[in-house]
Amino acid sequence: MTNQKKGRVFSGARPTGRQHLGNYLGAIQNYIALQEDYECLYCIVDLHALTTVETTQNLIQNVYEMALDWLAAGIDPEKSIVFVQSHVPQVTELHTYLSMVTPMGKLTDLPTFKEKVRQHPQNVNYGLLGYPVLMAADILLYKADTVPVGIDQAPHIEFARETVRSFNYRYNTNVLVEPQMKATEVPKVLGIDGQAKMSKSLNNHIELAATPEETKARVMQMVTDPQRVRRSDPGNPDICNVFSLHKVFSSAEEVEHINVECRRAGIGCVQCKNLLAQNMNAHLSPFRARRAEIAAHPDNVWDILHTGRDRARKIAEQTITEVRLAIGLPS
């Protein structure tokens, strides 16, 4: 990395396997843009996934598929460090040290913990409670000064900042760095039901790696303006999820045409969906070609992750050495 970089970015995502449009528009595009100006570490956080998964049967495959999509989309392992969380065990060591300066009340008060308890009432484990501590360890281990997140994650970044202050104060050091939140415009990409956020668990998603035929089939299932019952009824693009995706995948001229014609029933929903599927497939075609090329040599994906592991470990080992010294642990 050159000295011209603006700072060091860390971002992690749970291994959910093949990525969908929501992942792409909400995070991956931002990852690609940031690596041009920052030293970036992009981590597949498989340990975080253990807090809610009931089986790890597909975990390794999910890690591979996620890495494959990241690389095919344009995350460059020459510019960024791409790795798997559990490959760098220093993160769990730092997690332990940070837990010693973390009041229990702060964890139970975080809105994300309360949400997870509602979602998984039968599996409220210690890992779930300590999720923010591990997340802080992810960031602080690599001394990342910049963390790109949506505004909903602001409490977690503030928690990490408070943890830095608590640790540095207790041990009279400045070894840990307070990260700064880089607020990102994360669009809420609705699923094909037009109601809930696109999600695999709700089966309302469109995978980036789907075939053109599969993509078109999913697009044709999308809910449009619920008030438009007949082809002759005028529509309202402002409340139509298909139109919102046209703004991403279609040309400005096509968007304006649909905006006008839909309102006066000059274009029907089927025609509108067909055009979206066509443009979406055209947009994703280069990604799918790159993905197929990379997937033909799966060992290369693991080689990239292992190289990322080695690069991340060098940073992690230095930080842990400094942390242990600051605490006063025996060498």
C-alpha cells in the first residue's frame, strides 16, 4: 500500500453464501470504491455467524461462495486484504481482553442485541451478547481508523470507540485507535415481495450469480403498484419496487419513459418487468463471466484468502504484542 492512502478501512460481513442484489448495492459496490483511496481489510466474519446458526454444515461453502462473489464483483486482493475472521486467532484473544473493560449493561442496552433476542428467543447465547465486543476486536485489532457502515450501525461504532477509551484509560496507554464512522448511503433494497428488505431467509432475493433465466423468473414475480389491478389502470412508479430497480439498472432515458408512461397506463407491468430483467442481466453479465472464470480454479480463491490471512496476521500479531505489553501480561 502507498503512503497516499487516506487511512485504513475495516469491514466485515457474515458468510451468507452467494450474494444477492441487496448485498451488492448496499455493501459490495462501496467496498470496491473504497479500495482505490484506502488501505482496506475485508473480512468474512465466520465466528460472528456462529452466534445464530444452528448448523455449520454449509459454512465452508458459504465462505467460498461469498469470496467468489466479492472477487468477481471487483474487490482486488492486490489492493485489499481479503480474509476469513477465524484464520486470524488473535481476534479472539483481543476479544477476551476487551471483555474485561466492558460493562454488561452496555451490551444489553444495544438495540441490535434486543432485536436478536426477539429473532432468536431460544438461542440467546453469550456469543450473541458479546457480539459487539468481537466486532470491536475486529476493528481494533487492525487499528482501522475508518469503518464504513450504514447509520443503523452507529451504536456499534460508538461502542467500539468507548471500548478504546476504557481500555486505554485502564492500562494507561494509547495502543488502541478510536475508529471513525464513515457513514455510507446504504439503499434499502426491497425483495421481490416489495415489502421486506431483500433477504435469503425470506426467499425474496435475486442472486448475482443466478442465470439470466432465473433472474428473469424472479423479476417477473416482483410485486408492483398494488393499486394497479388492470393493464389499463394508471400506475404510480413512486411506490413500485420494479421502478426503484430501474433507477439502478436502466438508462436515464428509459427511467424517464417508464415514469411517464406508467402514470398514464402507456406501459404495462409485464413490459416494465421484461425491460428490467433485460437490463439487469446485461449489467450482471460481466460479473457472471468473471465469476465463472474464477470458479474454474477454486484453489485460487482459497489461496487469495490464505494470502490475506498472512497479511492480516502480521498486523494482528503486532497489535496483540502491544496490547499484552500495555496490560502487563508476562511475555
